[in-house]
Amino acid sequence: MIYFDNAATSFPKAPTVANAMTRFLAEDAANPGRAGHRMAVRAEEMVDGVRLKLSRLVNAQAHERMIFTLNCTDALNMGLKGLLTVKHDAADVPHVITTVLEHNSVSRPLQSMADDGVIQLTRVACDEDGFVSADVIEAAIKPNTKLVVMTHGSNVLGTIQDITAIGQLVRDRGLLFFVDGAQTIGVLPIDIQAMNIDMLAIPGHKSLLGPTGIGALYVGPRCPDPQLDKFTPWREGGTGGDSATPTQPPLWPYYLEGGTPNTVGIAGLDAAIDYVLENDMTKTLAHEQKMVQTLIDRFKNDERFTFYGTLDASKRVGTICLNIQGYEPSDVGTILDDSFEIAVRPGLHCAPYAHKQAGTFPNGSVRISPGAFNTDEELEQLIDALDQIAG
Ligand SMILES: Cc1ncc(COP(=O)(O)O)c(C=O)c1O
């Protein structure tokens, strides 16, 4: 199988990940922080070490505010609902700005909260090339705007958003900035402090090359404090240390980390981060962008093919969507799988508003997403297969 579906989850994983997980499972897999015995202490040390490593990777101020989650969806829900479902007067409904580029893990929770009258919601458009400008965000700000939430990289158009400029605007206007790092963490540097990010959602299983089942949410110091009862815990339960308080103890990270964490996943993420740091993520991004540019250049003047978003791959992560004249995207996906053993992702990619804006709703397009380990030969096989299918 030739795998070009890395925007969904990377494959293969970093070569060190499986061994790290097996070793932890065989030797140290006690419940961290739940008992004083030496295995529990070792597990706790490992978890805290990875918390620190991940915080350093994104230049986060306080590593105890890096919360382990199941995936990026879990992190996004935890942040959005934590921040927005606190009690407020009916006259004080907060306004939230988001974009058409968002994944359903942002759009769906926001839309449910808007439908329930918990928030007011504005969804701003991107331009023809697939970029949301700071000016468009600025024009949407109202007196009751509290939060801007957006993706760093589109999982449909692949476009890298200017979160540095938008973060500066959001900070200047005294709002909170929540960034979905799903498509960029591991290939693009993210600096929470320089980019004025207040909350960051991270998956471990995409370009960080870690296992599924582990992600993180960073909740920065400008976000309301649980001590003041202004951040709602997404799940409540055992936190290990403090069993006496009747509700969730207001201490980072335990306030948001009820339940036994995925320590095996965290051990895998540990090895994955080391690998990503040792292998220079700018080179990985350049490798993926080169593949996308080769694909664009091969077919951009061919009327059988349509691409969506900018044709300049240096403004993208390694993701490109296309359609072939006369074919449903799902048929292209099936033919690539059945006849060529090539994995891609057809459809709406959990981002219906991006497809509406691109004019590809409801059938979507074929997403091709090269990753760190794809080779030029694999790309040539894909190009040849697409050419054959297009006839
Ligand atoms: C932009 C974006 N945000 C959020 C998610 C959700 O990530 P996860 O699958 O880790 O929950 C994805 C997944 O593809 C994504 O592409």
C-alpha cells in the first residue's frame, strides 16, 4: 500500500514509537500519581517529562497547563466548552469568531452552543486562494467578542494561515485566541508566546508521528482560572492526589485530567517528539511541499483536473485536494485503492464549510496528503495512476 493520507493520521509512525510503547507497557505501566510505589512514581515522572517536552516544543509558559487529551477533537471540545459554557447573564452572551476552514471538531461544538443560545457565532470566509486575513477577522469583532478560534493549517485546502498577524490583532483587542494545530504541529514551528496564542489544540498522531489516542490542550494564563470557577471541566473524576474535595480540585493539570491517562500513548509521543526534533521539521515540510508542487505542476494546465486553493505549495502544508473531470471523488478513491493500492481520502474531510466555499459541496474532492516518509517513486506511481484514471 502506498499511503497518501497523512492529513488524517500519519503512517508510518516515527520508527522509535512502537518500541517505546512496548517497553513502557512491559516495565512501567502503573497508574501515575495514584500511589506512592516506585512504578507509579516512574509512570508519573514519564508523564511529567513529556508534558514539559511538549510545552518546550511550542514555547508554552507553564508546563502544568499542558493537558493530555485523547486527540485533537477532545482538546478542542475541552477548550471551547471549558471557556464558553460558564454561567453568564442572558445579556452577556459571548460572541465567538471562527472561519469557514474549520474541521467539524471546531464547527460542531460552536454551532451547538450557538443553537443553544450559549454563544453568538460569526463564521468568516477565506479568500479564493484559501487564506483568512487579519482584516476579515477585525471586521467581524463586536463589543461582546470574547474569542477567535481558527485552524493554523486547513485540512482541505492545505493553506497555512497567518496566525502571527491574527494573534497580534486578537491580543491588541484584548480577546482570547484559540488555535487548532492539527495540521501543523510537527511540520511548522508553533511559538505560543510569540504568536499570542491563549489555547492550543494538538494531536499526537499526525505530523508529530506519534500514536493515535493521545493529544493535548494548552490553556494559557490569560484564560479564566478554575479557582474563580470560570472554566468548566470537560470531564470530572479521579485525579490521583486529592480525593477529598467534593468537586474537581482547581489545580493544573489535574483540574482537566480526570481519569487514568493514556500513559502508553504518552510514552509513544515522547519518542515521537524526540524523533521530530532530531529530524528537522523544516526539512520534512519542504519535502512534503515539493511533492505537492510536483503534483500541481504536472496537472495544473490539464483540463481534466481541478485543484482547490493556492497553486503555490510553499504556502501550504503537505495537503492538496483535486477532482478529475467526469468522476465522483469517492470513485477516484476506490479505484486508487482497488486497482493501484494507493490510499487517499475522498469526500468532505469533516470540513463542510470549506467545501461549500470551494464549490465542492456535497461530494467533496480527493485529498492527497504526502508525509515524512513518502518517496519520489511513490509520487510518480500516484501521478501515473491519476493520469490513467483521467483517461
Ligand atoms: C484541522 C483539524 N482539526 C481537528 C482535527 C481532529 O483531530 P483528531 O482526529 O485528532 O481528533 C483534524 C483531523 O483531521 C483536523 O484536520
